[in-house]
Amino acid sequence: MAAGLVISAPASGVGKTTLTLALARAWRNRGLNVQCFKSGPDYIDPAFHAAATGRASVNVDSWAMDRVSIAHLVSRGADADVVLAEGSMGLFDGVAPRGVSGTGATADIAEMLGWPVVLVIDPSGQAQTAAAIAAGLRDYRPGVRLAGIVLNRVASPRHEDLVRRALNDAGIAVFGALPRHAEISLPKRHLGLVQAEEQAEIGNLIDEAARFVAEHVDLDAVLRSAASWSPQAAANGLNVTPPGQRIALARDAAFSFVYPHMLEAWRAAGAEILPFSPLADEAPDAGANVCWLPGGYPELHAGKIAANARFRSGLRGFAETRPVHGECGGYMVLGAALTDADGVRHEMAGLLGLETSFAKRRMHLGYRLAELAAPMPGHEVGARLRGHEFHYSTILAQPDTPLAVVHDATGTVIAETGSRRGHATGTFFHLIAEDR
């Protein structure tokens, strides 16, 4: 039987990922099998989890997935000793309750699974107020249980003592306090952390984080606070249809934003995935019956993509007879042109008329519910798809037939409709699950 915990915080940027990785590696170093999950639509953290544990991590999302899908995904932790779900944003941060099983908040997952929450709190510029925040989070939602606190970026022993006393007076356990330690900070860029596969020293970073946390946090007390858990048998698997039987999947530093559960669901349904690298000037496999370009960082590689004639001509030839779909960055590459942050315009594949620019940055962020007005690989007209959009590009032109009517989490129709032209389709949102 596994021990389950949720790692959360009052806000983003407090240290959830670092603590999750450190705890996972420290317990793994003790001989425990550790399984991680990521609450919410984050495609980067699961790769860090896998690096720390040696086990694949997947996303669980209470807005986009129903309870059956979540139960199916977390059942992979049945053979683990410890299961850690890393939260996103603040503990209760989500959207209006229009989701399949919740608001997308980490608290939904904690309550659904019955796992207590370890809060990471950064008391910089505070003392006793940190205890008031912790007490407010503890009492905000009756179905969510607080296990205790790990303080991060504590300024001094005196600072730690003031905060600890206040938390003890509030009846809140303190598992440890971490002083500032720049050596274990993970690099960041505009969409979040730099990806695990881009960091040659990721193993050493995680090892140092584990050593540092083990020195300052009572690992045994944290483990004792976890809830005994055995997964409920899920009657069905994920509600995900593969886009084809043999899928040519763009996969490199420019096309890496793929939810692990999607690839697993495709394979579980019998699909074969054939990776290729546009950055290495590779064309999609001629034996594939569909091509899928996921999101990533094409704006960082736009010049190389534009110069890779074999990739572009191979993609165009593929699209003459077979479907090609792009998500977010992949959608941009299927378009006519992409203008980078320096204002340089790069010609893309030209399968769609979309033109985007990073010279005028504007954040687009949030859940999306799309009803298809035209078919796309794996889905017919009228299909309702749940996903998430996160990018900083500006649409300069989107002239093709709209692919879908797309709503945000409030039900408001948005302009990012996606596009269809011939066999090519694209969306700005990343697909998470089909609406049951």
C-alpha cells in the first residue's frame, strides 16, 4: 500500500518543484519506490519527476479529466511506496466550476484522492503573517487536510524561530526550514522551467536538492504524515482517441510539449509512434498515415526551421495525401510565417495561412473547450475537446477555415479558433482529453 501526499503552496514560484524533486530523490536514495504526478496542465514538470524517480510521471487535471480518467492514471502508483502529486499555482487556484470533475485546482486532487497536503511557504518579508496564511489555507476547504509546512528561503535563524513559533501556536506542524540556496535553483524561461532534457546537469541538481532538503527537513515526519492509499480500480481508461494508426510525431527541442498521458493513451489504443526531428532536417516517416506537430519553442529555432528544406518539403508532400495537425508551436510552424522576438520574419511550412509574431508579446493562458466545426485527426465534426493554451505569440493573420468554436473556462468564445486547409489542421490549445 502506497503513502500519498500532495505538494502545494500559496502561489507559484515558491519552490514546489524543487521540494518535490528533492523529496522524491531523497526517498529513492533510501530504497523507496516513488511515483510522481503533476496536477494541472504542465508539460515540463513530469520530465523532471521522471529524472528524479526513474518512473514516468503524468498529469492529472480535474477540469479537463473526469474521475474515471484520473483514477486510471493514478493507479500506476499502486506498486510504489510513496506517491507525490505536485500542485500548480496556489493550492485552491482554479477556474469557475464548469469542469468534468472540478475546477482544475490542486485542492480538487487532494480531496478526490484523500491525500494530505504539504505546503511550501516562502516567508520572505514576513514572520507571524506566514502562520496566518497557513492557517487560512488549512481551514479554507473542509475536505482538504493539511499535513504540515516546509518553510523555504528563510532569511536567518531568528527569522525561522519567529515563523516556527507562530505556526506551532496555530497547531500547524513544521517539517523543516530551508535557507536560501542558489545552487539548486532550476533555470527558467518565458513558458516556465527549462526542460529537463536540455539540462545536462539535471541529475546533479536533483542530487544536491535532495542532500540539502534531507539536511533541513525531517523526511521521516513528512512520510509519517502521508495517507495510506490503494488505488480504486478504474472501469475504463483514458478518454483519448489516437489521431491515426501510425503517427509521425515531431520530437526535438522545438517540438517537445506533449502530455505523457496522451502518448500512453495512443499506444494503449494500438497506435505506433514514429518520432522525427524537424531540427535535424528530417521529414515525417513515409509509412505514417498521420503527422502530429506538438508545441514547444519554435520561436527559439525559427531560423533553423525555415532553413531546413528537407523537413519543409517532406511535410508539404505528406500533407498532399494525409492529415497533418499542429498544436500551438506546431500550429505556428504549419503556418505561413513566424516573426521572432527580434522582429525577423521566418517563412514556415505554408500549409496554413496563419502568421504569428513574438515581437509583440501577449500572454494567452487558460483552459479551452473546443467544439469542432471541421474534422481533425482522430475527431469528427461536433467532437468536444478539452485542452489548455499557453503562449506569448500574437496572431497577425488567421485566414483559413476555422477549425472549432473555442470557449475559455468562463464560457466566453475566444478568437483562437484554430484553422483547417486541405489535410492540414492546427490549434493553439494542447489537447488533454475528450469531453465524455
